[in-house]
Amino acid sequence: MKQKQQSKKTSGRNGRKIWIIGGSAVLAVLFLAQMTFNVYVYQNLASTGDQTAITHAVINASRSLHKPAPVEPATGKVYLPEARLVLPASPDSMQHLLYSTNKSEAGSMALEVQITTSDIMNTAETKLWTSGQAGQLEDGARGEAYAMFSEVPNLQACARGVQLFFSPQEFDDSTVQSLRATKTLANGKTIYLYTDSTCKGNLAELAEYVKQVQSY
């Protein structure tokens, strides 16, 4: 009887091992396939010499991170539902707020909120186009590519916009994030507002507006 029980336990453990090994193998294959696809797409874009397609790809990748913040029609209040945060009606210069959230693995509450605007993004995207055109005049296709990619950090920083965290952050030396403000919300939680000075857009005005955020 004991031998049968031990046999069942061994069989169960072996079965679990097979599932774990099989699952790991599938994930490894999917990862390699995705990496191969990424390299293939990049090589094909680069080989065409079509800088317009590359610039569009960079802009689309940045734009895909955000979505429009819901606005209550009657009051104009702007909601960030994943974080249970609300902002007052935005001034004319802060219209069309965009945001994204990063959530914890265990829960549904957002741990970070990134807030920017369509105007800030449009300005950063325009710099990609104009810098590429100026670079092309100086050094052809190579100059165009170099000039365009030199503006990518600005686009990325502007896409992050004002970053809200629910705990203080320690950034490495390679970043230029600075703490703009801290605020204790009605629910007792404290938020920390950071901006990245790499962005050449008007994040200072956006940060002043975002300081009015409150929980609901």
C-alpha cells in the first residue's frame, strides 16, 4: 500500500516537473520568436532607408503607452480611475490630458501614474521631424537618422510627463528626475510628483496643475 502511495507521489511530482519544463520551453520559444521578429522589423525598416517610416514607428510606440483621461461633462473634472484620483477642470493650456498607469502584480491599484498632454507630445514629435530634416541637409540620410534619434530622449521624457508615485523614489545617476511636490490625499496616502528635465515641453505648468489632484 505504501509503495503505491509513494508511486503516486513520485508520479505527481514528475508530472508537475514536466509541466514546468514544458511551460518554460514554450515561454523561451515565444521570447526568441518575438526577439527575432523585432530584429527583422528593425532591419527591414532600416534597410529601406525610409526615415519617415522609422520616425512614425518611434512616435506610434510612444503614443501607444497613453490614453485620454476621462472627463466628467458636467463639471469638467478629469479622472484617473485606476489610481482613484481626480483633477479639477483643466485650464485651456492643459487640455487633452493623456495618462498611463503601472500596477502592482498582486493588486489592481496603480503604483505609478504618468500624466502628459497632447500639446506637449505634439511639440516633442515635431522636434523629431524638424531635427531629422535639418540633419539630412547637413549629412544626408546618416545625418537625418542621427539627428532624429538624438531627440528620442526628449520624446520619452515628455511622454512620461509628470510622474505620480505613492512612495518616494530613488533614481539612478543616469536620470534627471526631480521631485516637484508631495501631497497627502484625503484617503491618507501620500503622493510624490516627479518630472524629467530632459523634456523640453512645459512640464512646470503641468506639474502645478497636477498638484491639485485628490483621491476619491
